[in-house]
Amino acid sequence: MQAQKEVPPDMQCKDKFLLQSVRVNDGADAKEITPEMFNKEAGHVVEECKLRVVYVAPPQPQSPVPESSEEGSSPRGSVTENGNANGSDSTTVMRGFTERNGTPEKSAEAKALMLRLTEEKNNAIQLNSKLRQELDMLRRQSNKSRGNVSMIFVILIGLLGLIMGYLLKKT
């Protein structure tokens, strides 16, 4: 890889590093580890992990208010390989956003936005769960009612047949 001469304006990077590991015998030294050991086609078990490259702006001067005193701190989580934040580390994402945009007003806006979005996501997940439960219940009720309607239909046809037979017998 070649070092970039300047930082992209959007601070986005598509570079990744592939880490590979393979099991070796106890006591093996570096001379015994060969590139062939990492060949999956040869039947070796190779564990892989991709690490995305993330640009981080230089640290800003610390705030006079310590982070631990913030009220309503959001849950922690991480950014996944595909670039999505998994709701458990929104503070990492907020810090990156804050470092890029710089001003405290934007930082407060970003924190408020992240908290609101996290809350909306949690509400949507709960609503989705409730809707699935209701749908399952409606499907069960629908299956039960189908059986009852067909039984009533059979009884009505039977009665109609008896009445028609009785009437035809009289004539």
C-alpha cells in the first residue's frame, strides 16, 4: 500500500487489512511458519479478520467538563466491517463525528441526534416484535376459524339435503 498524500475531504477510506491466523505446534519459532500454512486449499484451518481503515482527526483540546459527568450517556458499541454502527457503541461514532466537525455546538447536536436515533431504533425494534406477535396470533385465529366455517358449511349442506329429500319424497 502507498501512503496517501492528503486526507480525503469526506474522511472516508475503503482500505482494509486482512489478518490471518493459523494454529501451529507448541514451541514453534518464526522460521517454521511458512506462507503455505495459510493456504486454505491445502486443508489448513485459517482464521481471518478484516480491519477497516478509519481516519481520525488530531485530538482536540480537552473539555473542562470531564466525560464521566455527562448525564444520560449513551450505550457503548462498535462500528462493524460494513461501516454500520451497532447500537452498543454510539459514543465512538459520536466522538469521530465531533472530532471531524470541531465545534461544541455541533458536538451537542450530534449527541442529541445520536441519542434520539438510538431511542427511535429501540422503539422500532419493540414495535416490530409486538407486530410479529400480533400477526402470529391472527394467523392462529384465522386457522381456527377456517375449520369452524367448513364444519358449519357441511352441516348446512347435510340439513339442506335432508329437507330436499323429505320434500321430494312427499311429491
